[in-house]
Amino acid sequence: MVTAETLRENFVELLRQVDADIVLNGSLYNSFSLLLIFVLAITGLLVSRIALNSDVTRWILKSKTHWDNALHSHGFFKRLIHLTPALIIFASTHVLLTTDSLLYTVLLKCSLLYLMTVAALSISALLNTFEDWYNSTPFAAQASITGFVQVAKLMLFIVLMLLSVSLIVERSPLLLLSGLTAIAAVLLLIFRDTILGFVAGIQITANRLFTNGDWIQVDKFGVDGEIIELGLTNVKVRNWDNTISTIPTYSLTNEAIKNWRGMQESGGRRIKRAVYIDIHSICLYDEKSLQKVAKIRFIADYIKSKIDELQRYHKDNSIDEGDLLNRRALTNIGTFRAYLEAYLNKHPKINQDMTLMVRQLPPNELGLPLEVYCFCRDKSWVAYEKVQADIFDHIMAMLPLFGLRAYQRDSHLAALSGPAPPSQPDEAPEAIKD
């Protein structure tokens, strides 16, 4: 049976053919051993790369599954081939060198560090692949795992660093871990944002507060756009002007943030806008004006029912139609409000299953606000703005038909003030009079 001692002795005999003075663990022997180890490691790495670029790549391209393509794109196989030189260095060290050699200790530790680093990088590639697979599933729209993947990577490399230090100093990892309590304050300071982001990520995921694709608005940071990446420490938001804003993850839980997801998941996008009516244009309808607006298709039935109601009221209360003080009459503002409600109820772009009303707000120095409150079926920004503009274009155009005017500060003040008196020339100075 071929053992390490046998191979080591054969290698010494082979080297003595070059130089008879070569002895085991001598400087010349160690130099040749080190050279041989590195030649074997580099050869193994090159062979592995050739195999990866030819056979493995061909197999991945022919495969019908997608997970192997994801592994290849994240460099999993490229990182994995580095196990070959690491294992060669580890095995060759045991064969060519003895345990009492300093070079043996150095190479053994280097090979183990190499192995642990390759393993950590390969696991990191696996985590990236798992994240890509998760993002392709319907669950990604409900909860993002980017933050948890980043935490896993962080813990992975912390463990790698801890094991590496323990290997170098030849101390137990548990002993080193217990010593970390002395520098816990420093670690908390360094990883403050990471810890806060991790806690915030748990809250966000557990309560489904935010996810990728949500439209958020954060006035404090000037953010108004769509979340494109929900990370451990930072959140990337693509604003509507195509700029990218980055905000701390923990700010999503302790700042006033508007999330438009509810609107996007609902049946419509709210239209809430008022037109200000000039109070001086509000009046009662006479019979002639009423007959004119009664021809409008949307409110013909409304006016007929209101006229019948008023006639019954006058009859029941013995009120003469010509009694201007005691009779009841329709107003142009009330009739216009009824027209708008009928118009919106017939509008094809307005969701009739959601709240729809036309209401008066308290009058102010700008007039009487007549507010339209409804929901547009199309929630996309451009289409929504077009529908809203079309509605208010129609409102402004219909106002004169009802004898109403929209308030406009300059024209209103000019109409009330009347023509300006002609200016008088300034009085000449005394010196000119003389």
C-alpha cells in the first residue's frame, strides 16, 4: 500500500539525483516541494476551468431547467472550481511535508483558508440564485427577501472571519466569540444601520408594509416613485423623473410615508378637485331659464320631478306661484350640481361602484367651492390626468349654460372696481408757476 511516507521518500530520492545533499525538510527540499505543490494546484485549476468552459457549459445550455442557468450566471461553478487547487494544496502538503515543518503549518493553514473562502463564496452564489428564483414566484409581490438574504450573507462572512482568525491564532472559535463581548459597543456602532435595517425588514415583511413595486411618497427625503430594491440597509426608489433615491430601510418604519399600493389594488384612482363658483352668479331660476336647462338630457327627469315636488308644496301650503317671498324655486347652483352628478354617473371612465358625489364646501374669499369626488377606472398616471382634465374642461364649459361663473380674482376685482378715473397731472413746482 502506497502511503504518504513512501511517496515522500521516493520524492527525496528523485531530488537526490539532482543534488545528493538534499535532505528531508531542508531548505532546498522545501523549495522543490513548494514549487511542485503550486504547479499541481495551477494545473488542477486550469484543467477544471477547461472542463467548465466545455463540458459543464454545454450541459447547462442543453438542460431544460432554469436553476442551473441561474447558478452559472451568478458564478457558482466558477467559484466551485477553486476547490480543486485548494484540495490539491491540502493533500500535497500532507504527502510532501512532515508535521514538524514550518512550511507544513503555513501551507495547511493557507489551504484551509482557501477552502473556507471558496465555500463561503459558493454559498453566497447559492443565496443569490435562491433570491432570483423567489423573485420569479408570485410570493415576491407580497414580501421581499432581499434583506434576509443580505443578513444571511453577512452572517456567513462573519462566521468565515471568525473561523479564519481562530485558525490563524490556533484558538477555539467559541473562545474568540466570548471575547467579542468586550467590543460589543464598537460592533453595535459599526453595524448600527445593519441592525436597524434588519429589525425594520422583519417588521416590513411580517406586516406587509412595503414590497418591490410599491409606489411610495416620502416628503422628508423628496422621494416620489416606485421601490426597485428593498435591501437590508437601504431602499432604492426610482422617482417618476427617473432619478434614483436611496433612503435607509429603517426610515420606512419611523417616518411618515404614503404608500399608494391601496390605490393600485383598488378599483380606481381618486379624483378630488374643486371649481370655485363666483357667489355673485348664484341665483333662483325663473320659468324661462328653467325651461332652457330642462332640455339637457342628463337632468330632464330631475327638473320634472323637482317641478312636481314644488307644485305639490305650493298647493299644500296655499302659496301663490307669483309670491317671490314665500315660494320655493330651483337654484342654478343646485341644478348644476345635480347635472354634474348625472354626468359623472354616465361617464364610462368613472367607477360607479365606488364613492361618487358632487359636494359644496364652505365658501371663502375665492367663492363657493364645488368639489368633484369620484374614482377613475384607469389608474395609470397619463390616462388618469387626461380623464380628470376632460371632466373639468366640461365643467368649465357648462357653467355659462346654467348662468354661473367661475371665480377669477383679477377679472372679478376689475368688474367690481369699474373704470379707473383719469389720472391728474401733478401740480407744478412753485418756481415754474412763477
